[in-house]
Amino acid sequence: MAEISSTSILPANRIDIELVTADNLKLVGELALPVDQAPSATMVCLHPLPTHGGMMDSHVFRKAAWRLPQLANVAVLRFNFRGAQSARGKSEGEWDSANGEGNDLRAAVEYVAANNLPKPWLIGWSFGTDVILKHARDLDIAGIILLSPPLRWTSDAELMQWQTATIPIFALIPELDDFLPPDAATIKFANTPNIKLVMVAGAKHLWTGEPSVYRVLSEIVLQLNPTAMPLPTEFSGEITRFVEPLGG
């Protein structure tokens, strides 16, 4: 058995994909699938702010794609929002303050349906949570997990529209969040009691450090495929090690 570290890449079928939006933009992405069986669940990752370095390779989502197909039988779909760039390439278009990104989200959900994958959970992180809260209310999804929601682009009216949602919705609130720490989050979400707040002691907005990553991935798996809990910290099969490109 080898320890699963920050650079561990576990086996999966990884497919480069391209999403086409309703406004005819091409977005680059990746679908990571379990090797030997159909996935039990699907997660669609909506990454942090592109203007501040957010992309499909933002570390929590990259590690989800590296680990969860093997450890939890979860399909992981990552993509770059319009104008965002990663090692996979750059998506067409330009950042649009969480407005046009609604089309990006819809294209990802439609891709999941078209490929007969399980109804997706939307996993948003920071900016990605605003895209979900603004645009996902009418989508056919299984549930939502919000990581470090800043509520920067989501109006009070847009948040209130989730009062009657019947799908499970969780918001992970880091104790040391720079934008919406626990006390402020409790006030902001007071009128949406169906959104369950999970306060995470010691965590920061960017979920830095392996203990924070493990907590996030565990919270995701707890909802998407609880039979895979507790999430292993060791693996006995082949592990590839990620090496950051020079100059990357």
C-alpha cells in the first residue's frame, strides 16, 4: 500500500472533451471515468474565478479527477469556463461576470445527459458557486455542493429562488474564509434553510493543504456515493506521480 499524496494520480479512463454552448463557444474539458465499471454518480466541477487563476486544474478539482473515479466510482467532469485556460487548453470566449457562464454550465449538464451518465451533482468552488446559484435552478441535477461560496455575483433575489428547491444542497464554509466566513454565511443563508451549511474548522477559501482537500473530497463522496466512505488514504494499485511542467 502506498500513501495517496498531493501528486498521486490513480487509474481512470480520462477523455479529453469539448463542450459547445448555446452561444456557440467551444469549451475544453476532461471526463474521468472509473476503469472497470459504470460510475455510480457524476460530478460536474465549476471552478474558481478565471481572472484570478481559476481553471479546471484548480487543485481540489484536479485531485478529485485524479482520485475519485478509482476510490469512489464517481465520474468527474471538469472544463474551463469561457476564456479560462489550463494545461488542457483555452476555452473560447471571454469571462462574463457569471452571466454567459450560465451557458457553459448548461452545456456541461447537457453533455452528461447525452452520454447517459448518472444525473450530475454540481460542485462549485468560489466563482463557480455563483454560476450555480444564478443559473442552475431549472436544470435536471441530483444535488449541489458549494465550496467557499462568496455570494459576490449572486443577488439576494437569486439566492431566495432556492427556498423551494427539493434537491439536496450543501455549502462548505471555511472557518478562515476571506470572503464569507461562518458568521456572515449564517446570516446570508438564513432565508434558505434547505441549504445545509457545513462549517469546516481551520480551512481557508482555497482549501490549501492535504487535510482540507481530504475533507472536501470526503464531503463530496459522502453525498455522491456514501458506500465508498471512509475515503481511503492509501492505494495498492498503480500510482502515477504528477510533475509540474517547468515554467508552468
